[in-house]
Amino acid sequence: MYILLALACGALWGTWQFGIGRAGRQMSVYSVVLVSGGAATLLYLVLGVVTGSLVFDEIDVVSGLLGGLLGLIGTVFILKALAMGKMGVTTGVSQAYVLIPLAYSIFLGEAIEPFAVVGVVVVLAGLVMFILQHEKPAGAEGGGRGQLVAILLALVSAVFWGASIVVLDVGSLNNIYGTLALSEVPQVVVGFGVAIAARSFGGLTKHEIAPLAGAGAALALGYVAFYTAAAEGDIGIVSVLAALSPVVTAILALIFLKERMVRPEIIALGVILAGTAMVVF
């Protein structure tokens, strides 16, 4: 069951990344995190109340706020990356975040099969292929300085996202809805604060509110699926399964934005997914 939940998480997170990536190209990053974070917060609270399991213990507060702050930093970096590079490639590189929960699993003494270790190496090889591909001079197929910078930003995002997942895992074991609701507070506060300071919502229009709120809802449901799966299985394995989200993002970008990937990018993404499969099986 936890494998299905992890895969569902990947699909939902891929939808969220597409939603915020598309919006981030048209408006302020902070408007994006404000609306999507606000929608996610509301959904967590509703689910918590409906299930009668909404709690705000000390561990939920500390873990939620700290994990949320780390996640906010990661989201800002990935939005900057998505504004500069291709969605499928950028989100593919950002999935390096799985290495941090995986290392956390090993630290906790959870057994990792040798085949899974080989899979991690394959994932890293795929990331290197992405970077080497985009070291080509501007004008070369798939190359350009902008895409390389986007990849580097995506890697920074991966570090913060990975750390956020580990921190939130501690609180979610106590209460999933309280921890996750609090994790969105930094996004809402910072986003609203920047909007007030700038006296502008940075290009946000009423037509964009519903799609962004939908992206936030996808993020929230994805996190619920993720930590429910992590409670049943190994967080490292769950993280790797959820890392299939770039496939969904790339498909949505192809359908709605006509954004195609060149052959080396497709091969590199295939290597990453192959490594992911090795970790799982």
C-alpha cells in the first residue's frame, strides 16, 4: 500500500511543480508561494478537523516551522530555476533531494539493499549527464548558460527540500496534519509580508488564483500521501518513488506549454528513472 501512496505522491508533486513553474514565469515568486501555500494550509486544516486528528504539540510546532522554512527556501530556488530552464530537466535535477532522506534512513540503521546502493549511483550519473549536457555554449542543442544556472539552482533547492523532508518526518510521526499545516506558515507569512512591503502582488491576477490554489492542494495531498507512506515503509524508499514527479511535470509541460526535451535530456532523465527503479526493486 505504501508503494502506491508514494507513487501517488510523485504524481501530485509533479502537478504542483508544473503549476507553480508555469505561474512563476508570469508573476512574483512570493505571490506564487503565498497562494499555493495558503491553499495547502487550508486543506491541511480541513482534513485535520474532518478526521478529528488535528493537534499542535510542541514537536509539531518546532518540526513544522523549521521544516516549512527549509521547504520555503527550496521552493524559492526551484521557482528561480524553473523561470530559467526547462521544466522537465529542472525538476529532474531537483530530485537529487532523495539522497538526503536516503542517507537519513541509513543513519537510523534501516537496511538498504546493495542493489539500491547501485541505483543511487545510477541516479547521480544521470544528474551528471544533465550538467555536462548543459555546459555546451549558448546556441548548441539543449545548451546555454541559462539552463546550466537553472540546474545549479535546482541542486541547491534539492538540499533544502531533502532537509525539510527529514525534519517534517519527525513531527508527522506525532501528528501529520498539525505538522504539515504549520509547515506552510513560513510561506504564507513571507509571501504576504513581501506583498505588503512591495504594495503589490507581483502580477497575480484573479484568473491565476484558482490554478495556483489547485497546485497548492496537489502539494498538500502529496505530502499527506508521502508521510502516510513513510509511516508504513522506509522514508528513503518512499522519497525515491516520489521522485518520479518530473515525469508528470515534463508530460504536462509538453501538453500545455509545448516544451520538448532534446534527446540527451531524455536519455539523462531515463537514466535517473532507471536508477530510481533499481532502488525500489
